[in-house]
Amino acid sequence: MKKAKTKYCLILNPDTILGDEAINFFIESVKKNNNFHIIGPLQTKNEFSKVNNSKKNLALIETKQVEGFAMFLNMKKFSNIGFFDENFFLYLEEIDLCKRVKNTQGKIFIDPNIKIFHFGGRAVNEIFSYEIELTRNWHWMWSLFYYNKKHKNYFYALVLVLPKFFSALFKTLFYQIIFRKRKSKIYFNRLSGLFNSLIGKSSWYRPTLD
């Protein structure tokens, strides 16, 4: 995005399927209202209706945030606030971006004319599911503390996550005692992600997919 020279940029996850005329509808959104930072689509929950966009002329809906799987950015609006915080590896990076937009009184919209189906976790091959689950748990906890520390303060973030910290610690030990090591490892990763965020370490954990 830093290297893009175009007026607009569409961020689109690879595990998405676009409804009819979705790209054209993004362009039509600009014609309706050019004073925006981000426009997001309407996420369809039904895989079988994902390409059935009805060509209605529904108005843009202003919102606080949109999901990161599809984001249409008005590039000139980001010259002062920048793009994603690259300290995030997974989770809350789009929420952080939207919050920074709103902090500058920027506009974020959902265009209900645009329908996109997002597979999400279902797009992952089952043979990698456990390793991906470990990764999710590590980064969710890391990002949760980092996000709240960034936008509130360290003490606020600490109070928020302490119950989760002790819950993860208890469950790590409990599942280890009853010999459910895979389950114990999941909660250990939650504990590790949170601990690393608490002491200010980077989001270093990466999945092993050998």
C-alpha cells in the first residue's frame, strides 16, 4: 500500500468469493460519497448465495469499523495516519486502523450493495488445523493486550487481561495433569502470547507447517 500510486486500494483476503459486480459496486460507492477513509462490503453468511448480488441502490451505512477481509481505502486520506500497525501479526490490526481513522473524525462505511463471502478458518487444510489453532491462540492474546495498551494504557490493558492470564495458566496445568497435552499446549500458547505482550516482546510466534 505504501508503494501504491492509485487513488484507491482494495485489500482482499484470498479466502473470499466476490458477489456479482462487487468491484464495480466499490467504484459506485465512490460516486455516492468521496469523503471516506474506508468502505467495507456486506459479508454474506450463506456460501450458496454469495454471488447473488441484487442490484439495489442501497445507501452507505456509516460504522465504527469494518472487517479486514475486504477493505476499500481512499489512499489520500491516509497520508497523515499511515496504514496498518506492523507490530500486529494477526488479529485486531484492522480494528486498530479503523480506530485511528475514527480518532481523526474520518468516515468508515459499509456498502450493503456489495456482498462478499468470507471462508475464514474453513479455508485451512485440516492437516494444519492444530498448528493454526496454536497460532491463533498465541496471537489473539498478544494482540489483545497490545491493542488495549496502545489505545488506553498499560494498567487498563493489564486489568482487562489478568483474568484471561490466570484462566490460561490454570487450564494449562489442568490439562497437563490429566494428560491431554495437545489441549494443554493450546492454553500454554495463550499464556505465552499474553506474557510476551506484557513484557513488550514482539509478536514473534509463527506456525510450523512442515
